[in-house]
Amino acid sequence: MTLLGEQSSSGDGGSGVVLSVVVPICNEEAVIREFHRRTTSVLQELSLSFEIIYVNDGSTDRSLSILQELRTANTGVAILDLSRNFGKEIALTAGLDHARGDAVVLIDADLQHPPEVIPEFLKHWREGYDVVYGARADREQESRLKKFSTSAFHLIMEKVASVRIPRDVGDFLLLSRRAVESLKLFREQHRFMKGLFTWIGYSRKGVPYRCDSRYDGRTKWNYWKLWNFALEGVTSFTIFPLKVASYLGLITAFGAFCYAIYIVYHTLVYSDPVAGYPTLIVVMLFLGGVQLMTLGITGEYIGRIFNETKQRPLYFVNRYCEPRADETLGRDLDVV
């Protein structure tokens, strides 16, 4: 194959691979073959050397066996089999750790991210952009609740986060070699990759694309998982919730003090009886609710501190099978 693009002078970019495509896989047996067909069709037309790294994130269906069949029948296919399910953010990190290309594309296997956009990514990468991300041009297939919650999340992040995360941007993007090497320096347990892609800085370019429906199978993201994902994003890039808890406690204490003065004044001046049982219950419930909420916010941050201080490896690799073009059957890896 003909190599195109400037080779990197550092990192793994000197391997001769121009483009690495990282694909996290978790129970995607229904879509893998079609995804691979469409993606390789696009890449082969580009006349450059490439590798497709499928990261098997603890699949329990036939995903791994299908990936092994694809690797046997095709060159340029690598399989990174994780020891268990670590979650999509960690799977993406594992893929970046093993990608050798001068440019690395992250893409989902469900074909909601059209592989046909990759040539546009490469075009802007050759123009000098380090991060070329796909920006969804529409959300017609989503429910009103999903649209509202997504808009609310991005509005909150724009107001409180330390970095500005573009709207309608997911994990479909291209990273230059120096952007990949920068991301590999982050070894935190709680990872919000969309925020990290922005945090590293460097030149950025958005490419609008139309998000398709899932080719087959079912989404792994329900509203509970999306809520926790949003919580991860907020706590990873701002301490604003802690400030809210502090101010809320201050305002509540000030309000209670003013109300106490009011009660004393009316009792002394007008001989009004002190508010009885209903008032007491309401005040106790209100203060209890405020205390529990602030403790919960504080606990979220303390829990993340606890997880980070243990310094556990991000993931374990069961087996890494390199592309057949490297004339190897793969090697066993241990801790990363």
C-alpha cells in the first residue's frame, strides 16, 4: 500500500501505519460484519496503510469469534481482548494505547457513525488539525426527553466546566499522533473522554455529519447510564457542585437565623404562640434534605478521590492479536 501523510517523529507513529481505527466492541455480533465491510471499503479507496483495532470490552455474545474470523480473512485487523467489561471510556483508552498510526480515528461499531466521513477527517488532518471531530447535524430520531436532557447537560457544562465542550459531539473523531500521545498521559480512573479531547487543546475542526439509526441490535445506553455519564462529566471538569453545596448551606443558615429573629420578635411584641408541630416538621425535613444533598455531592467527589488513590491499572488485556500484516499470531500482555 502507498503511504500518505507526514510521518510522526515520536511515539508509535513511526511504525509505517498512517491510520489506526479504534472500535470499541461490547455485544455487537449483529453489526460487526457490516461495519467492517463498510469501513474497509472506505479505507481501501484511500490508498494508505491502515489498521483496525477492535477492542473487545467483555462481550458475552459471539462478537469475539466473529472478530477472529475477520482477522483470519483480512490483513490490517487487530483484536484487543480485554479481560472483562471495563466500560466504553476505558475501552477507548486501551485502543489509543495500542494504536500505531500517525492519525487515529475513534468510531462506534453500530454504524450511527458513518465510516464514509473518515476521508473528510483525514483531509483536515493533512491541513494541520490535531483534533477533527464529527458534529451531529440533526437529532431527529431521538425522543424529546433525550433531546431536552442532552441540551440541558451541554448548557450546564458550558456554564460551569473548566473547558468548553462542543455541542452535539461524541466519540467520533480523528486525533493526530501528538494528540494521542498527550491523551496517553492521562491515567485517571474516572474518565470523561469528550472532555479530555477538549482539555488537551491543540487545533480543532468540526465536521458535520448525519447520525444514522443503529444498523441492528440494541443500544447499551439507558437513561440511568446516561445520567451517571453526565455526572461523570460534571465532576471531572468542575467543582461547581461543591460550591453550590457551600452556598446553599450558607443561604439556609442565614434564612433560619432570620426566621428565628422573626419568631422571637412576634412572640415578644404580639404574644403570638410559637409555631407548633407542622412548622417544626417542615423545617426539619427541609434542613435534613439540604444536608443529605450536600453530603451526597461531597460524597461523589470523595468517592472519586478514593478510587484514584488506589492507583489500580485502568484495564487488563487477555490477549492482543496484532494485524496479520505484522506476521504474528499475537502476544500475551499483562498490566497496563
